[in-house]
Amino acid sequence: QVQLVESGGGLVPAGGSLRLSCGASGRTFSDYHLAWFRRTPGKEREFVAGIRGDGSSTDHVDSVRGRFTISRDTAKNTVYLQMNSLKPDDTAIYYCAARSSDIRWTMRRLQSFYEYWGQGTQVTVSS
């Protein structure tokens, strides 16, 4: 089993930056596809960014591409989401997710793809 814990959320002004971290216990992240999702009140969790299990590819949703960057540090068993040029619409609870990489990466943008989820960290961007 994999346990995920997010950290790094907070209150920042529009245009500011924040770096989220997700640490894991269990097997090394090199064995897992990893992703960040976010949720606002009344909405389903939506995909933000993902990184392939072998680290060879990343995927960022159009609304954050060029502003957010997903990365991982295998030695620290940690996945990051660097968020720059933050907008009030980015306000949400951000969750990290993991899926064993013995499955193809095609469905990486779907919630149902992932086996493990963190509890989330709040990001609030003020106007």
C-alpha cells in the first residue's frame, strides 16, 4: 500500500508562486504514475498535471500549461507541483494521486485511473 501526504498549500496573492509537495510511504515513485488533481466546491476533482512512471513524459492541462510544472525527486520519494503566475481561479484543494506503472498511461487524466490519493492541501489565491 502507498500512503500519500500533500503539503505546501497556503494563501498567496494573484501572480504569486507556490510549490506543493507530496511525500509517499511504500514503494518508490519510480514504480508509479503520479498526478495532481484539484477540487473546488460543487465540482468533481479535475486533472491538473501528471508524470509517467519512468519520468519520461509529463502532461499538463491547458489551463495551467506554461504556469504549473509537475516533477519528482525519486531519491526523496516526492512529487512536486510548482505553481507560478497564480490566478484566483486556481483556488482549490489540491490532491496527489498514484497508480502502479504496470498499466499504460493513456487514461492518466481520469480519477478512476488512480489507486492511491492524499488528503489534499488548500491553495487560496487572493485578488
